[in-house]
Amino acid sequence: MENNTNKYDIHNALKALGIEDSNHGTSSDGLFFGSGELVSSYSPVDGSLIGKVSQTSAEDYEKVMTSAQEGFKAWRQWTAPQRGEVVRQFGEELRKLKEPLGKLVSYEMGKSYQEGLGEVQEMIDICDFAVGLSRQLYGLTMHSERPGHRMYEQWHPLGIVGIISAFNFPVAVWAWNTALAWICGDVCVWKGSEKTPLASVACQKIAVKVFEKNNVPSGVSCLVTGDYKVGELMTNDKRMPLISATGSIRMGKIVAQAVAKRLGKSLLELGGNNAIIITENADIKNTVIGAVFGAVGTCGQRCTSTRRLIIHENVYDKVKNALVEAYKQLKIGNPLDESNHVGPLIDKDAVANYNKALEKVKEEGGNIIVEGGVLSGEGYESGCYVKPAIAEAENHFTIVQEETFAPILYLLKYSGSVENAIHMQNNVVQGLSSAIMTNNLREAELFLSAQGSDCGIANVNIGTSGAEIGGAFGGEKETGGGRESGSDAWKIYMRRQTNTINYTTELPLAQGIKFNL
């Protein structure tokens, strides 16, 4: 697809999303406050400038927080089903704008158009989940040890939820958080990635449109823009009882310390070093499909991307040869062209990290069996397109222990029982997603048991990526321990309160203590 077609398609997409001018800053319609330096958004697809967004200054930030505080006072008084109706309408608006928003996500971030559409679908799905949840914010009743007393617990809105999201899922992760937080009666202040600011602006515009139609108080959905300095304002702000942050382990440690210092709560979704264990009982065909998609999807820039394959020695060569053949069929190019499998990395810094990782694996004694490299020439003018690479390595290599946000897959060999493979898988600091490929029930059940995978996500006969919103999403160890999306993840956005009611004419005291008054 030629650049002029890109620009034509994206112009139409921006127009459909209400972003017709190129610069976005302070707005009178409740969009967001930003009067600072302009941040330019360049597409990794062709290097073109998409638009510019004003950064949020410290003064702007205070205006946002004042708006959010006032908005919370009113929003928490709406009933949960009323809030659910607003979220339902937000989901319906996303359905109408799925194509242009998906196209913008694809063009600004670099993931395939189908993945861009899939990300918007995740937003729609979490809205559907949240609408049902709006009538299911259940507490518990307990029997009191004191006669004539009743005990129960209930959940109340937490307040202002700060959301810091990353470039690789520029809109879905925000929706995972904000749809649930809104249902719970919270208001949200969102700092989207400075690498994908227009996607954030588009989402905020959609929310504002729906909220204004329903007379939702101003400040329920706020957007701030900028780099880590804006994030620091949020993490150090006592007015935000919860910070939900997605990003690197390094970033997460900084956020966790800042929030803990003020005794706030943090929900962290950090790095992954995800492995698929391939036993001698695996279905090789399905294994290769899952491994290839997990390794090259989103150009290896998912937190759940497959980084390591831990392969039994009896099937190692068979799997290796099948992967090499599969990689020969990969098409790399413009992600808006649906015939391509792999798009670009987000920027040239990511390309530099990719190159460093390939050099490092060679230095440590690894053997690269599918060569990488940066692509150039027609269609690759942005300088962000790279070849997915495969390297034979050892689990203890420094580079294998790290997460490289790029399409590099490490092949590791194991012998003996599946316990040996599980040990290798768990022997990294990250603990997000994991998978085992086997037709042996005992191996599968062991993998899912307490002595099996130590990750927050453990799959059998599917890859490491592609989590559904119905289940809680998150990981252990240095992945942060947070949970977003489905199951009972909503509880992090609320505060629990235990209530005891005495409906007698007496007041019994604890431990039988009596006052003769």
C-alpha cells in the first residue's frame, strides 16, 4: 500500500473520529487540558507526521485534578446501573467507530490492521462485561457472634483512578481499567503513551461525546498528555488512591515506590518473558502456529509475546526445522495491507534495542538460525521494519533473561521430564504468561498445578498471547502482581467496608466487658 493511500485512509479515519485538525491542546469541551510544548506523532509505518498534541503542564494538571475531584462527588451518587447505561452507550459508539479507530491504532502504533480492529473489539468487550457487572457489585453477609446483630460488607467507589498506559496497546488497556472504574463510581485521569497520543485523543473525544449526551458530570473522564514528568505528578499525588500503570519493569519499580511512599495502591502490569514448553507429546502443527503468532504478532511488542521455546530434545530438530520454514513465509510490510504478517517496530530506539539484543546473544554464545536485520528501500522508509529472528540459546544467558520488545525468539532445549522444562520456564524474574504444548494429560495438569507454572496466565495447547477479557489479566514476580479486566478484578477499583448493625435495646461489648453506667 503506497504512502498516499495511507495518508488518504488515515485522513478519513481522523475525520470520522473528530480529529480533523493536526494540533490538539486545551479544549473548552471537556476534552483535556494541555498548553505545554507540542508533541509530534510520527507513524512507524511510513515516517509521516500524523499530528501534534500539547503536553500537560503542572498548571494544566491542577485544573484536571480539580475537575476530577468535583466530578467524583457527583458521579459516585449515580447508581451503578445508571453508570452502566452510560458505559453501554460508550461501547455502542465504539462499535460505530471500530474501523477508523482500529485504522488509527494500526497506523500510529504499527500493528496490523486486523490487530488494530481486535484491540477496539477488546474495548467493546470490556464495556459489555462492565455493563453486566454494574448489577453485580456484590458484597457478603456474615453471621454475627452477638445476638441481635447483623454483619455485612459493601463496596464503595475509591475516588480518582490514575491510568498510565503503554504504546503497544494504546487504547485497549485504558478501556480495561476505565470501563470497570466508571462502573464502580470512580473517575479516571489517563496518561496515554507519548508515542501514540492521537489514539488517546480519539478515545477521549468518543467518551466526551457520550458523556455530554447523558449529562455526565465534567471530570469523570480526563486525559493528560506528556512524558514521564506528567506520570510523576500522578504517582506522587495523594488525591489518586490508585495508580494503574502498564510498562517496563524499570518503570513499574519507580511507580510502585512512589505510590507506596504515600501508602496508595498500585496496579502494575509490567514485563513478560513468556515461554512455551513443547513436550515430546505435542501436536507439532498447532505448536508452530501458536509459536509463530506469539513471537511475531505486533512485531514482538506484546507483553504476552512469546520470547522462549523450551523444547524437548526428542522433538527439538523437528520443531526447529518447522519454525525455520514458517518464518520463510512471513511477509513484512505496511500493517494496513492485510496480506502482511509483520509491521514495524514503534520507533528507531526500539530498532536499536533489537540490534543490541541480536549482538548480545552472539556474544554469549548463541547461534542465530534465522537472521535478523533492518529492512530498507521502498516501503521501509521509516527505518522501523526488522526481520523476525530465531536464535538457539541457553536459559541462563543474560539477554534471554531480559525482555526485548522485538521479534526475537529463543530456542532452548531440555531433556528428561516436564519438571525440568517447568523449572527453566520459571527461572526468570518475570511471571506474566506461559503455555505448554502436550497431548499428555499428566503433563498438562502438572503444568497447571501449584508446582507448575508460576505465571499469572498458564495455557494448555494455545500460545502465550490472546487473553480474553472474561479472565483476570496479569502476572506475578516482577510483572507486578496486578490484575485487570475480568473475573473479580473490579475490586481493586473500590474500597471494602464492613458494617455491623445492632437492632436490640442493649449494647453488648467485646470479650464480655461491662460498664455499670
